[in-house]
Amino acid sequence: MKNYKEFGWAKMPVSWQKDPEFQKRIRAARQGDAIAALKLYIAICLKAEFYETDRRPAGSAQLSLTSLCEMLDLSRPMVVAGLKLLVEWNIIVRTGGRPSILQIVGFDEPEYWAKLQKRPLYGSKKEDSVQALIQLPNRRRSTLHALQLYLYLASIRDKYTNMAKLSYDLGAKTLGISRNQFTSALSLLAIDLVTVRTAAEIKHETGQRFPSNQYWLRGSRHDPYETGPADVGAEGTKSDATDDDDDDDALGDIDWAPQRSGRPLPVSRPGVSSRLPLASVVDDD
């Protein structure tokens, strides 16, 4: 894995993403700050060093406030507030430097880790902005739920099939949201980030009844409805096994056409609004 920078994926430690109590902490935070925090966490994962280098430890990225603002089209106060939350939640630590070195907690030896697909997140070969996250509004509750769900799906997908199996009830329970909110979150992800194969569709195609819907992060090797950048290189040190065996009919919960016939049309996105400055938790540029 010496040429890890050429991989089509980035490493994400898996622990808090599956913890309902941690999801409660995310929901308890100020909405805009929590949205910024989860967007920033994904961006830091995308930029983090896979191995320790002479300059930085593994799982760290040296990123200025300006670069983070540009990567995610966030205002400076939102970046400051989001990073402050990540530090409070002990998801990242600041290890010094100018610009600050932001290190992902538990990156070196996670019990489990998952792959985040780079190309669908960046939206192109260029890696200067995370277009899929920029398209998610910064002031909607559904955006927060979508980011929670995306990270959760990444954490439970099987490393061999790249598929996550999840019932609406278990997903909603873990994230602490209603089934309607789960549907709204999934609708946002289905535009650019997640492929969904519903239980109703599976039954129509195969005649078999499945208890859960099936999900793939866009760009996964085994995404059945899209040809995209495949996972390359070694998988996680342990299986990203799914944790959903609950019985759920999952019928009629999704109101878009099967995704192999085309994606839903994107909805219009409001502009990014700013907030009053907060105390900085990282060095300036």
C-alpha cells in the first residue's frame, strides 16, 4: 500500500458512527455547527496521511482555515465552529503546526475501518473541493441527518460486497430520527452519494422477500447500478460487517424510481449563510 495516494478511497476509523449515544450528541449540537463538523470530518479523512511521514503522523492533515473553507464552501465561522465540535467530541485532535495539523483519533489501530469513495465525493479528478458535500445545504435538518446516515452506511457495509443492509426502523433508531426524516435524508444521499436497491425492487426482480433495503456508496466496486471508480487496494483490517438483521418490510418508504433507470433530479440548493465569528480553535493561515 505504498502508493496509497493513488487509491480511489480514503480510510475512516469506525467506532462512534454506530453508537446511538454519540448520534444523540451530534443532534444536541447547534444544527449548522454539527453539519459543518461532519462535512469537515469527511474532508479531513479524504486528506489524511495513510502512513506516518517525517512531517506528520498517520491520520493527520495539515489544513488551513482558508483551504477548508474553499474545499467545502463553508464560511470561516462555520469552519471554526465545526472544528471546535470535532475536538470536543474527541474525533480529531490538534497537534500543532501552522497551519494546524488535524489528526483523526484512533486512525492508527482502529478495531474496524471503512473506505470513503473519493471520486463521488470530490465530483471530479480534481481534489480541491468536495462537490458532493457542497451540494448539501448548510442550514437544513435533513442535511445533518443525511451526513449522519452516510457515515453510518459507510461504517456497516460489508467489505466483500461493499453493500450495507439496513432497515428503516434500525437506521432511524440508531440515528435518533423518525422514519420520515430517514426518508428525507436518504433522498439527499441518493442524488450523488448512495445507490439504493429497495426491498420492493428486490422482490419484483427476484420474487424473494428481503427484510432490508440494500445500499452502496457511489463508486463502490460492486455497486450494481453504476459504473464508477472501483475500490482499489487492501480492505479494512477487519470486516465492515453489517449489523442489521431486523425484520422490516421497507416497502413503500422510498418514492423515487429504481436507480438503475436514472437518478432523481437534484433539488435547488440555497446559498451558504454565515454566522458571527467564534473563538478560533486552530491557527490561522
